[in-house]
Amino acid sequence: MKNNKGFTLIEMMIVLAIIGVLAAIALPTYNDHIAKAEVSEAFSLARALKSKVLLNVEAGSCFNDMATVVQPDDKVVGKYGRAEIGASALGKPPCTITYTFNTTGVSSQLAGKLIAMTLSDNGVLAKDGRITANTVADSYLPEAIKH
């Protein structure tokens, strides 16, 4: 009798079916982790603008050079979107930082969406400062920020 070595067609089909099921489970989870990583850029850029806003507020306006509208220095562009300072009428506090995701080059769950944060009196972006507008699903936001 011959000693056959190798896999039968049935065994190969079972292995491929198992790989397919595992891939179907893993891909959505992987995409969610990618989206969460992209959302973290919004808060990194917001923190970078926060100190600028606090300095501007000491001078009397949310914007640079006492302006009443967004100045070029009041924006930061990242890989997945841009953050910019906003304010109430006449550029006075309460100041906001709005992060808008690009429409291309980001997860489909985030394309074109935004997160707007209001700074509290003590300059906090989360908890005391509120997320005033959010078109991003809460599941992608950091735990400390969720409202």
C-alpha cells in the first residue's frame, strides 16, 4: 500500500472555511481600531491648540492678534484632518476647537465628520469642557472624553 502524504480536498476546504470565518470576524475589529487611532489625532491637535487659545484669551480674544475671525495661526493640519479655533460672536470666549476629518485618506466611518470641543474656564477639553458637536460615533472617542 502507498503512503500518501498531503492534504485531501476536503481538508483544504475546511481550512479555507476556518480562515474565512476568522477573517470575517477580525476585519471589522481591525477597522474599528484604525478609526480609534485616527480619532486620537483630533485630541492631540486640540491639545496643541489649547495652549494657544489660552494665551489668546489672556489677550482678550479666542483668536491670534485680537482678531474676531480665525487666523492662519489658529489652525493646525494633521494627517487625517485639521483643527481650528472657533468662538462665539466677536471672537470672545467661550472658545472652541473644532477638528474636521478629511473626506479621503481616513476610515469611512470618519470621512468628513467633526468633533467640536469647548474649553472650560480652567482650559480643560474634556469633562468640564464639553464636546458641543460630534458627528463621530461615541465608540471611537476616548473613554475620558465620552459624555
